[in-house]
Amino acid sequence: MMDNVLTEIGDRTLTIRLNRPEKRNALTRTMYSCLADALERAEADASIRVVVLTGSADCFTAGNDLSDGIVEGAHGPHGRFMRALAECSKPVIAVPCGIAVGIGVTMLLHCDLVYCGSHTNFRIPFVPLAVCPECASSYLLPRLVGHHRASEILLTGEAFGATTALELGIVNGVFPNAQVEEIAKAKAALIAAQPPTSVRTTKMLMKRSMAEDVREAIKVEIEHLVRLQHGAEAIEAVNAFKEKRRADFSRFT
């Protein structure tokens, strides 16, 4: 499974690459653990000044691998990754391309810069899957895009494209899929060349007012997600997904 999360260090930047193309980079518990390990390693290594999160030119991640089992709570691999990302003191640059689903979108809300491919579709389908937002997205998304736009994204689970993501402020820039990673890495190199203590202090100051609320949101959301994923609605949603049919929630009250 280590081959599904690749890491590379260059120009004082740690690149973390999702590499499970046969499953559209769907994340397993082992992959979440590897992601958390990599972020914690970056935090502890003084030679690393910037982190880049990426996938391939046609796929960032399809979200959680539904066949890998349930979310295990705040102290499981999912929660550990979320905390490591939210609490990383070094700048994190994300490069979503192709598809970004679920955690593939909500993790972007914790990154400091996001550059996406022009042919990228974003979707946060927690409600259609009969669960709830995670990674503090119920807290961060309304503050970023406004309550009404966040409600539309989260309650419908509808997809939106790169132009909309740019308009909403979810991404910094949109570039051709084949070029965006190179552009993001150039920005990483620019930041890595800045005085590191100043960079970390500036990031801390920008995030300090929300840090405690973000930690609490991650904790509360994952508690509700764990509860909901055991319910009959979620069972119907997962069965429908596996059976390639439309879920029927008409019998639920």
C-alpha cells in the first residue's frame, strides 16, 4: 500500500502523490495512515519548508474507498490525517486535477494554496451517501463561500467545475491539467526560498483565530459521521452505489 502514496523531496518541498489509478485514487485506511505519516514527517523535518499534495493529471481522488470499511472515529486513520493537515505549520499547496470528490474537496479547505486543472470536477456527496460533512467542511465552507452557496454544495451533493471553484475562492488558479503541477511546484519553490520562520509565523497568524473551532469541528463531524454510517439510510446508499442504482430514501422519515 505504500506504493499508493508516493513521496519525493526536492527544492525543500515534500511532494505527496496519491497513486492508485485503478481505483481513481480512492483512499483506504492504510492510505490515510500514509498521508498522516508524510505530513508528520514534514512537520518534524526542518529541511522541508513546503508540502505539495497531488495526484495525476486526470485524477486527484474519488474520495473514500467505500469497500474499505467504515470511518473509525477521531483516533482512526481518517481523523489522524485530518488533524495532521489542519495543524501543519508549513504551507501546504494542493493540486487537484480531473476529479476531486469528498475528502478530495474538503481537504482543500485546509490548504494554503490550491491550483487546479481546468478539466476538474469537484463534488462533496456526503448527504447523498447518507452521512455528513467531515474535515471541518461544515465550519470552513460557509465561511469561505457563504451559507447559501455552501448549503447548495453540501445539501445537494451536485458537482461543480474548475471555473466555479475559482469563483467561490476554493482554488487560487485554474491551468491546463498537464501544466498545473509544474506551476504549483514553481510557487512552492518561491515560498520555500522565503525566510522559513516568517512563513510559518504568517501562516499561524492567519489561522490562529479559527484553529480551536476547526479542531472541534473535525471532532464533532466525525462523531456524527460514525453514527450515521451505521444507519439504515447509509446502508441503502452504499448498497445502491455498489449495485449501480439510484438510492431510494422514500421510506425514511
